[in-house]
Amino acid sequence: MRLQVLQKCLSKWKYCLQVSAKMTYSSQFRSMSRMVDRVRYMQKLKENEGACQSAIKEGYFAIFCNLKPLLTREGILWKSYPDVVRSIALSYNCDPLKDAVFVTVDGPGGPPKFAVNIPSPKGFEPKEFETKVGEDLGGRASSLRKAMFILPEDSVAVLSLAYSMLQWHSKTQFCSCCGKTTVKDVAGYKRSCLSCSEIFYPTTQPVAITLVTNGNRCVLARQPRFPPQMYSALAGYSEPGESLAKTVQREVAEEVGLEVDRIHFHDSQHWSLPTSSLMLGCYAELMDGSSDEIKIDKAELEEARWVSREELQALLEDEEATTRVPGLVGGPNIYIPPVQAIGNHLITSWALQK
Amino acid sequence: MRLQVLQKCLSKWKYCLQVSAKMTYSSQFRSMSRMVDRVRYMQKLKENEGACQSAIKEGYFAIFCNLKPLLTREGILWKSYPDVVRSIALSYNCDPLKDAVFVTVDGPGGPPKFAVNIPSPKGFEPKEFETKVGEDLGGRASSLRKAMFILPEDSVAVLSLAYSMLQWHSKTQFCSCCGKTTVKDVAGYKRSCLSCSEIFYPTTQPVAITLVTNGNRCVLARQPRFPPQMYSALAGYSEPGESLAKTVQREVAEEVGLEVDRIHFHDSQHWSLPTSSLMLGCYAELMDGSSDEIKIDKAELEEARWVSREELQALLEDEEATTRVPGLVGGPNIYIPPVQAIGNHLITSWALQK
């Protein structure tokens, strides 16, 4: 049954900000220290230029073309350093030692993983170039969004991080203080200005995503860019000067003209599209005695409506409907975001509450 | 008694992410809609160039010199638009219509508030210039940090926001994608590149601030830049690819070599120093069966130690000690951050739990 599948999915997410069971190692100290060892090894590769320069030659590389990951039927296309030097550096004027970003390690002893982007040269039609690179290397350039919906969780995590880092580098080529060129460190965790010495670190923007509730109803809204009939919770960037609660209150007032309080944090998620964000999932209740009339901001939203818990439960039960719009959940009149997105978990957690 | 003062302070903050009582208006709808009206009026001033251009002439301006706010004995030095034109624009080659950032409005009908920065001209000794500007305008340039510890909460909120915005503009004069000049919109809520059309919005970085606990003990740590004997919770920027829980786990492992789980969000706060951050306050428990041996990262921390709840309570009770290091709480061997900082609230909330 559809409901059971969703409940199983939800059990993977936490109602509170807790860590997944797989992080709980056995109680032996030797095993315990492996997580610290791994984190500190990663810290070393991020901060120590020499250590990273050596590690890069033992590393494996996820290849992006125009910021699109190259995939095979098995998942991410991984290339070793010699492969990269032989098949990429020479053909595409791309230097893995200079252009790669460090992504992760599987364990303290495991090989480090990097990512490198091959941008299409001037005068080349981007799509044509992506096809050529894919054919040359034995993969296929896919949009990150598509990859996120078909690959397993750990591959998605690697690609999302790599994409965020590569995109940040492509947009931080110049110093925002003085306009001169910036240069990447080996790991890709900072860029420095050659002229005024300003240092830049990869950025991620806090975004509040909020499900407004009132008793047995919640507010679902759709942005014009959503797939047809897809609705989600309200979302907006946190601005300087705001706590998370203030962001939630402002964004709800701006977008649907409602007043909320009793704001509770639920869970968080990194989201790399369109740019790197830390999505902070919250519930907010309509303020007692305030108007429940939705007045949408037409510049932001196409529509917003109150939906009952029963209506959502029926929609989540409708197994057949899920197949109508691949990736989305629900139907026939409303779909909610796919299970990969925190918006799905905010909505289904609330809908499935007893 | 010191403990009562702290409990009173804490009652102003929430154990959960709730909104302060003063936001709960009376139950009349007319009053209810005022918050939405205010937010939407602010949104209009942020997004509508013409509306903001008109409003600016009715506005009041907080003046910064070299990003230091000008204060009087009564608090922030506010200047009207005619005052700014007369006494600032002419003398300091500073155009309020071009350089000011919108900060807030007191209500939907109230005058809008802006902030403007006067940087010291080349060849001028900054301190000398700040003194001169202060004398000319009838105020005194103070460091933001000092202002944050002496002014009431609402003034601090205005100055912190203004500082974050003005600092962001001073550091976003050029396009990070192509290196060409960027221009501010009227309200200061975006900058656009004249050459490649890239748009930049004011940024704020998510930071996890975490109190690690284990039964009756918690970890307090000090960074070398802290005032002598001041200790606080662990803090670090969230990186691309991380959820908040992952940031907490990585940062605790990196900084003190401990493994944590059962991570709970407590509360959040905007903090403008050194640059705009959304501080996300969390508790994390030492993982069952993992080592409690602290191994600090010497590059980040000077010291870290387990402190018992009783030790903290005694320190918070020691009223006299508070006066020894102005602004800080505690003594004689450990001080914790002032009540304005979320670090204080994480520590005291936990210490005062029954």
C-alpha cells in the first residue's frame, strides 16, 4: 500500500533533528574513532595544500560537462587520475590538479573523491559538446535534477555537493571587492584574490521552508515554474537581520498574507538547485484569531490553498496516481514534491500524523 | 539573585523556536492584518524602485562611518533626508539616494528607516576621519560590537541589519563572475552586473553553534580571539552538501574529536560579526559508548573542557563575578558570552534545567 511506502520513507527521516541509525557504530572504541578519523582526514585534505596535492593522484573523479554530471547505467562515471590525465586533460585543456574540487572520502584509508567540470569551449554548441564528451568518456551528461531523482541517496549526495562546489567556483572567478582574478586552492575550499588578498569560501544560503497549518488543514502553494499541478510548502531565503522564526513570519506574510506563530523546526536538508541552500524545514501555526483568508503575492505564486489532512491522506493512498507524473506523489488534482525533497517530508509527516 | 536575573533573561528566549509574546497582537482582525500590511509595505520598498525612491525622501538615516555606527547618548544618531543632504551629501560626497540601504519601517504608515556609510577618503587617517565626522554630525563612531552590548534590543537589531547590508555592499562592488562593476538597486536588496547581467542578493551564512552534553556535563571551548577566560559552545559554518545535523557532527569531530548524535535544534539568531550569519543553536549528545576524551584542533581552539552543570550553576550564581569582566557572565575561572549572544542562551538554558 502507498501509505506504507511513505511511512517507510518517513522512518528514514527524523521527526526531530536526529542522525540516521547507520551512523551509530558498534560500541568498540576503535570503531568509534573511525568517524572522527574520517572527518579529520577530510579536514586535512581541505586545509593542507600538500596533502591534497598528493591525494589527488590517488583519487577518483566525477566528471561534469557544463555542470552536468556524466552518468553510466551503473550510476556516476568515476575516472582515476591517470584516466583523467590521459582522456580529459589532454583533449579538453582541463587540469585535474588545478581545476578539481575535493568531495569526500569513503573512509580514513579509502581513496579520496574529486569532481571536475569541462565547460564547452567558445564556438561549440553546448549540447553537441556534451554529447561528444559523453561519447569520448563512456558516459552521458545528465541534468543534476534528473540524476537526483534516479540515483541512490549516496550518489545524489556526492553529485549535489560536487555541483554546488563547481558552480560556486564558476561564479567566483573574480574578486567581488576589487574585480581582480581569484585563484582556487588545491581542495577547492577557498579562493583568494591575487590583488587585495580577500579570501572567499564556498557559500550556502539558509532557506526557510514552511508548512502553515491550522487544525486539520495546511497551506499548499504552487510557483509558476513547478510541474503542472504540483504544490508544496512555502519557501524563501533568510535575509540578514532575521532569525529563522522571523524569516518564516515574513515569508508567510509576503507570499500568502497570513500571520503565523508557534513555529517549530522539523528537519533540514542541503539542496543544490538552483544554487547551494541549507533548507530549514519548519511548521508554523496560523495565529489564533487571525484571518485565514489567503491573499497570494502574484509575483511569487501562481496559487495557494488550504488542503485538509484527509484530502492529503487520500492523495497519498492513491498508488496509481503516482505513476501519472513520474517522480511526484499524489493526484489526480494535486501532486506534492518527490520523496527526495524536504517539502515532501514536511507535508507527509504532517498528513500521516494520527 | 543572579540566577533569577538569568531566568528572567531566558524567559525572553524560547526553549523552542517560538515567537515572542509582543508579536501576539489582540484578536481583532484589524490589528491582525497590521503585521501583514507592514511586511508587504517593506516588501514593496525592497522590490519597487519608484516606491523606494519616493520613500527615501521621507526617511530617517542611521549614519555609519567606516562601517561604525554613529551614536549619541540617547542611542542611534538618526538624521532626516534634508539633514543628510545638507550635512552629509555635500561634505562627504555621499549620495543618500544612491548609497543608502533600506532597513525597516516601524509600521505600515511610519517613516522608513535607512542607513548610509561614509568611508574615509584616501589619504585620511581612519580614526581621525571618524572623529571629525562624529563632531560634524553630533555623534560618536562606535564599534558595532560595543554598540551591541550597550544599546536596547530594538536598536541593536536595526544596527546589525544595517551593518550587514552596508558591509555586503562594500564587498560586492564587482561581479564575481566577470569582474566588472555592479550597481545597487534603490533599496539595497540587490546588485546587478552591468556587463553580464548577473544579479547578487545580500548573503547570510548558516552557522551551527552546538553545546555538546553528556549527562551532567557539557563541553565549553575557547578560541584564541576570545576575551581572557571566556568559553562558549562550538561553532562552525555549514558547508555545501551538509544538513544541519551533518554540520554539527563534522564540526564537533573536527574541533574536539568527539562523536555526537541525538542532535536537537534549540533556537536561532542573526549575528552580524564578523559577517552576516544565521546562528543555528543546537544541543548534541555524546554518542553512547564513544570516547569522552577531548582532542582539540589547535588551529581552531585554544582549550576545551568538560564542565559540570553544578559548576556552571555556581558560576551563574556568582553575582559579583559578572562585574569583573564587563559584558560577560561568570567567574572567577570561566566566563560565558554575554546575554545578547545565542551561546549564552544555549549554555544557561541547559545549566538551569532541573
